[in-house]
Amino acid sequence: MACRPEGRRLQASQLAKGVAMKVFFSQTQMDHRPTQYGVHGRLVQPLENPDRAATLIESLGRLGLAVEAPEDLDRGAIERVHPAHYLAFLETAFERFQALPNAGPEVLPNVHPYFAAARPYGASPLSNGARPAPRTTGILGQSGWYVGDLSCAMTQGTTRAAFASAASAIAAARTVLSGDGAAFALCRPPGHHAYADRASGFCFLNNAAIAAELLRETYGKVAILDFDTHHGDGTQTIFYARDDVFFGSVHTDPSAYYPHFLGYAEETGHGAGEGCNLNLPLAFGAGDGAFLAAVETLSERALGFGAEALVISAGWDAHQADPLSKLAVTGEAYPRVGEMLGRLGLPSVIVQEGGYSLAAVSEAAPAFVEAFIRARA
């Protein structure tokens, strides 16, 4: 198979000459301010909130990296991943939901179709591509179709924040396509749990997938490497049957952890994409050694795949201080990860995903970015 590794080893890059990196973020991304998050049978204050972005801006600023606002939204770039009927839902859901009798303050689904995570009509549940628009026309049915869990409460500002987050990923990808060695998309809300037509896990638009599709304008093969503590189930599903995008993820074993239904080692791709998907789940309590060994394996497989460009789904929530972490990864692991991925020397878009301890984010993110830049210099 074309996606099987060829045994190539990592080599230090001789390509990068500078150490500057553009960081893209729009203040509009702060407009998503949910007040509810359903977990363990309770509605609690969301861990994914604007403080995360503010912390990232401050911590990356310590490296001398200035934040730039992306240009106007390129909707066509988003529609390469997400169908128009899903985007239309996002743009109208809040107002339609508020028109319901006794509506709550935010859109939260209370009904889900049986095949919400799969394509219907006999297609593989792991195949990429969107489902058709649902037959139901009501907002309750549609919210169950398009929203996968209780992590994606939608406020009045959610959709514009999600589009602005995607715009940051688009700007970073365009910058790399124009010749920069790497760029950072400070995406919030994050994206790797978003399917082509379904929001879930704090995610509404799949920023990493959008960036990868743009990189494919120039590069024949693109790798997406994800080291968030949660498996990027949305990203995997979008590319699962393709042989031009490799998806590799190290994450916590999903057998008793979000996203529960995907992220297992036997998921290796479908059809043309067989061998282009690699999941490396870690047991609860795994520490730096297992985490770093998995990242090295992902890196080697990306090179073996023949990747010409790289999208990095960067989450800081494997850190042992994160409230969602079941791992024992320390802050010392993240500069090592940055060094390994920077050493690949590939044109790279870093896309922000999870990380919910502000102290851990403030430590891990700049350490990773600084090591990544130095490894490329």
C-alpha cells in the first residue's frame, strides 16, 4: 500500500533560516461564551472558554511572537470540508432555537439519530464525507443531527467565533503556501472533534482539516499529526478513505475516555486510505516516555508516507495538571515534541486544539513553539 512506512529515519532539517513565526488570531473568536457543558450527568461551567485564548496570546507573546488578525473569511476553503447545509445550520441555529417555547439560553440537543456518527444507507461508519441533509426540518431534530454531544452549547456568538477560528487556520495555511516555513493558528474554539457535518467535543469546524485541504493545493501529500490527549475523531473520519492525507494521533485510550467510539489501534484507513491512519492510544497513567515514543513513531510514519507538508493538531491537555488528563505527561515533554516535529523540516501549520489548565497551557505551549522554531533554524 502507498501509505505503508518505508523505514525512513528522522533527519535534522537544513531548510529553515529564520526563527520568526506568524501567529493568527481574531478577537471575534472570543464571542463564543458558552455557560453550559454536560459531563457525568451534570451541566457545569465549560472548560473551553475565552481565558484559554488569552493565556495562549500572553504566553506566546513572551517569545516575541506577535498576533495577527486573519483577513476576511474564505468561505470556499471551509466548504472543501464542511457542506453548505451544515454551515447553514450553524448560521441559523441560535435564532431558531430561541424561538422555541421556554427555550434555554443556548442550543443543546436532546435527541440524536442512531447513525449520528456515521454515513447512512450502508456506507462505512468510518468513511469520510458528510451525510445528506436530514429529513427533519425542526430545530430540535436538526440540532440532534448536527451536534453530537453536550460539549457544544451554541450561543449567539458561537458561529461567528467558529468561522473566525477557521479563518485563523486558513490564514496560517496561506502563509505557509506563500513561503513561510511555519505558522501558528491560535484556533479557539478548537476543531479536531468536528466531523464534516457534526459539531462535538467543543468543536464546530475542523480547522486542521481545512488547513490540510489548503496545503493540498501545492503539496501532493500532507500529514496531520495530533498530540491532543483526546483522539481527533472528526479529523480521522474526514480523511479516512483518502491516500493523500495521513492522519496520526497519540491520545488516551478511548475505551473509557472521550471520544469513546473511535481512536483504536485497529483503525488504519478504508479503501484507498488503508494504511494512511495510525492511532497510538496510551493507557491511563502513561508518562513522558510513552508519549514521546508515540510522537516519534508518528513522525517516522509521516516521513515514510512521503509527507511534503505538515499540520500539527497541538493540544496541551495530556499534561498531568490538566483537569481532563488521565495521563502523567509533564511539562518537560512538550519541548521534546516541538523539537521532534520541528526537525522534520516540513512546511508546517500548527493548529491549536485542547488544553484546559491555564497554568499547563502557559508552560507547555511556549516551550513547544520555542523548541519547534529552534529545531527548524
